[in-house]
Amino acid sequence: MKVFDNKHIKNVVFVGAHHSGKTTLSETMLFEAGLLNRRGTVEQNNTVSDYHEIEHQRGASVFATPLHTEWRNYKINIIDTPGLDDFIGEIISSIRVADTISMVVNATDGADIGTEIIWNYIDKYNKPTVFVINKIDADDAKFDDSVQSLMQLVGNNATLIQYPIKMDGAQCIIDVLKMKCYKFGPEGGKPEKLEIPDDQKERAERLHNELVEKAAENDEELMELYFEKGSLNEDEMRKGIKLGMLNHDLFPVFCVSALKDMGTGRLMGFIDNVAPSAADLRPEQSVEGEEIKRSVDADTTLFVFKTLYQPNLGKVTFFKVKAGEVNVNDKLYNARTGEVETLNQLFIMDGKVKHSVQKLTQGDIGATTKLKSTETNDTLNEKENGPTIKPIQFPQSRIEKTVSAVNTSEEEKLNDALKRIHSQDPTLKLRYNNETHQTVIGCQGELHLLTISWALKNIYDVEANFDIPKISYRETIQRSATANYRHKKQSGGSGQFGEVHLKIEPYFEGMAEPEGFNIRGKEEIDLPWGGKLVFYNCIVGGVIDTRYLPSIMKGIQEVMESGPLTRSYARDIRVMVYDGKMHAVDSNDISFKIAGAHAFKQAFVNANPKLLEPIDEVTIKAPESMVGNVMTDLQSRRALIQGIDSEDRYQVLKALIPRGEMSNFSTQLRSLTQGRANFTSKFHSYQTVPTNIQKRLTETTEAVGQDK
């Protein structure tokens, strides 16, 4: 297979809302370039990119799929992505390695909610973008409305290159860059090139002049030429358009019918001649602050952006060559692990079909198999101390569920399967909660969860239960209390004896030392689960030997690991051990551990115990028109609104919400805002649970205890 230099490699990622036609457009481009003899369709489950079984069942993309084609001495690497933001990880990782984004918009819907969600990620990465309005031949197509919706999304920087018309019943496209009219037959394909019809010349000239001005704005030399000549030629316009795209100031708008192969060849020509290549992009900074040289002569650096497991290939690692070139059998250092990986094979992937190559150069995208320890976001370098490419930042989980095997004997099998799914989908978060003893997964939404469940059952042959995670409550006290306990046991030979008298109080930072006690020692313990235990030795006269105090404290800590209200961790308590008794023969560590634990538990129950719940700080970004609905929902969740700010077309709400009220928040927010809102959350503090909720939780814990 031919090796292309970085000036002739174009990496284009197709993104867009659900059913915008990305997969069909990808298929048509491969057909147009002669790589396919016959185009497949999504409906017939025979497209190159949607080849996974779950994609066939759903009739839509779930995975981002790398493809490639060659067009007029250029190599175009294409990544076809899903349209639903439940699979946003696939979209983000593809955007990260793109040189140009092709945002596909359905002409019947315009820039809808799905377009807006994806655009926010494109804008964040500041990537050159082309808008492609698809399905222009549909009976209900609304091209002008679609253009207006794009301008509402990105402003006047959305600049028409083409617009569709009907002429003598035939579908035509007016191209204002080339100033030509392309007339298509009923089945599309190669168009007839015509002069622009008289009734369209005025509009075409106006749009052409607007395009010239936009192109000239991006370069001083072009601006001088424009003022001098009053216009620019096609090559000068191409230069200006490319600069505008690189500056994120110009977004060309094309129109196609991917299904009928109308306008696809012209779009491919624009990608070849105008869209930025890998060599055109600005230098990239590594994690260490070094500049990654976009040169074939530089030391080799690869960035892994995707991992996939295929039945016939095993683990497939997709990468972009950031610098240098990579050859078969090269040995590269993993910047994260330090291990050496041997690339025994190199591939160009077209869906599930692999094409072996001997070498890939800077800017190209390829794949390899059987790497030992390399995962998504890793950097592979020619030299041991090479740079680290900045990792892809995947979004926070929107929902969390506990997961367990239906058949308890398959727990290990389930965990292995989840680890493999996480390897190819980093937006699946996996953790074990030591406090609740539950395996918890985080994902992007209900549909994402359904695909995980499907994969577990159909690929890894393990059925799983999903449930709402238990909330990690905390327990503490509201007043002081005293208690004593004598542990005495005699069963022949040496017995057990220990008696402990203690007082407990609520603890807070900066409080005065306890009064009325002869303090002989103090130990302040930062508890692993948060909060503190402050332990005072107030023993007078040696009634308890100091060697037994650590055992007393150990018994207290064991009780604090399972509080009497809900078996939750206890925190923020100080204990004064001030009296007791011991026996010269029968006293030992275990006796005082038991006595200390029982005395503490009695005092805790008498100290007006209270339950604390975790409160999350939640930041919600929602369209202004939908804030009212969001506020109503927050009020039903016992939320405390902290403030509201404006950000572009959105309102940003900050609120404190009990974690116990967050279980269905993501799904409800998506429903209330038609998917246009998003949120992030982080732990804020523990606060007192309302009395009625504490009573319910305590009664539930008691009922469970009785059942056992």
C-alpha cells in the first residue's frame, strides 16, 4: 500500500446527531473513490463501518470506526462516529486525533439538540470544521432553515460554499467557490457541470463575494490583494479558507445527498485541496511542556486514541503517528509504564477489514495488535524518555449503578469482562466501594448502560444485575454522654476482666480541651473515612494500666466502623477514658478492647446520635428557556441553590444536593431539557439528615438486621 507524506494525509472525523447520515456518507465516499464496488446501507446491515452485532440490532452506530480512502493523490482517513451522546467517549477520542471535523446535519432537522451537544466538544478542542448539510433531496428538506440554525449555533462564521436548487425537476448544487452548477441525474453519481442559471447569478455572486471577504480576512497578504484587485482567484480563496478554518473563524457549509451520491465527490475534493492536513496544524505541547515536532525526521511518537476487542484479532490498538515514522517490528517505549512494546504488525483498518502495511508516517492513523500493557491515552516513543501526549479528558459519569453477577459463582468472570469493556470504553468507570461492599459502575446514560449489559450477556456470556448504589452515610453525636462497662468472663483457668468508664462529646475543630479531667495524654486520629476521633487518657491513680489504653481505643474504633444507627462509619467524636478497674491475673488486651467497645456503644446511643448524608456540589448548564423546569426538579430533591450565572446562551446553576436524591437526576435532566443540559458534580460535605429520613433509614437497618 502506498505511503503518503503528512501533507497528503487528511484525517477527517464525521460527527453529527443521530440519523444525520454519517455512516451513509462514509460508505458513499469509499464507493466514490472506487474502494467499494457496491454501497451498503444501514438498513441492510452491510456498511463497512457499522459492522458490530449491536449496531445491526440497533440500526445505528455505537462505536467510532476508522476507515480510509484515496482521492486524487491524497489519503483521507475517516472516522465514522455515533450520534448519541451516551457514546460521547467514542466521539471525543475521534475529535482528539482529527485534523478536520465534518459535522453532518440533517436538512430536515437542521442544527438540532444532538448537533449542539457535539458542537460544544468541537468548540472546546478548537478544531477546523466543515458543516455538511445532508439529505438535500428529501421532500421535507429545509436547507435555508438549516443554515439559519447553524448560524445561531456558530454565528456568521458559518459560510456557504454551496446551496441546492431544483432545475427542470433535477437536483442541482450551486458551488460559489468554483462558481459552477452541478446537475445530478435521478440516481446521483457524477454530475453534469453547467454555468450558473441566470435566476441564480445574483445570489451566487453575493455569496461568492461574502466568501472572498471571509477568506481575505484571515491573512494580511490576502487582504492587500483583495483591496488591490477587488477579488481573489480560486487558489487564493483556498488559502484564505484554510487559514480561517485553522483559526476556528470560518466554517465552510456544503450540501450533499449521501444516499444518492450527490455532492460527495466535490466534498472529497475540498477535503483534499483545502481542509487542513496533519502538517498544517499548530505544534502540540506535551505533558512535559515540550513541543511535538510534526516531522518525519523527528523521533517516533505515537498516541493511542482507541482500543477495541475483536473476535478474530483480539485486542486492537489504534494510534496516530504524532512524530517520525513507525515500521513493522519497531520497539517503542510506553511513556506511562516504561515497558517496551514490539509492533509486530501494522494495519490500516476499514471497519473489521485490515490492510497490512510496512510503515506509517507522521500524521497517519493506523492500528496494531497484541500490545501487552498499552491502553487508550498512552504514548509510545522511540526513546525511553520521550514526550507524553496530553491525554483525552473523558467526561464525568452521569449515572452510577451497582453491578453483580446473577450467578454468584461468576463474579470473577464479571469483573474480568468489565475490565475489558473499560479498556475499550474509558467512559465506563469501575470501582469497588469498600464501605458498602458493592462494585459500582459509572456510565453516560441509560442507553450506555444497556449496551454494557448487552455486551456482558452476548459477548462475555455473563448476566448481570444493576441497582441503585447504597449511600455512604456517616454517624455522629449531638451531646455528651457517659457510660461504663465491665467485661468479666471465667471459664476455667485464666479469665477475662476489664472495666472502662468513659465520656464522649461531639468534636469540632478548635474546641477547648475538656474540663474536669486530669488529662495525661491525647491522641488525635484522622479517620480513613473522614472526620476525627480524639482520644484522651484521663486515668488517675493507675486504675487502668496505660498498656491497655491502645486496646480500649481499638475497641472504640471498631464500633465506629459500624455505627449503631445504620451500620455506617461514625466520625467527629472525642472520648475521655477517666476510670475503670483491672485484675492482676485476668486483665488483658482483649478484655479492655471488649469493655471499651461496649462502653462507647452505650454512650453513643445516649448521646442523641444523628445521621449525616453526603452532599454533592452540582453545576448544571442549561438553556435559559429551560431553567424553570430544572429549578422545579431541584426543589423536589431538597437542593439548596447557590447561585445562577450566564454563559453564552446558557444559564449555569450551582446547587448543593443530597446524594441520596441524585439517583435518577441525569435521566430526568435529559428529559426536562431534551438533552440540552449537562452537569458535573463533586463531593461537598456531610450534613445532618432530616429527622423523618433518619427514622426511615434507621428502621430499615433494624429490619434488615432482624431478617438476618
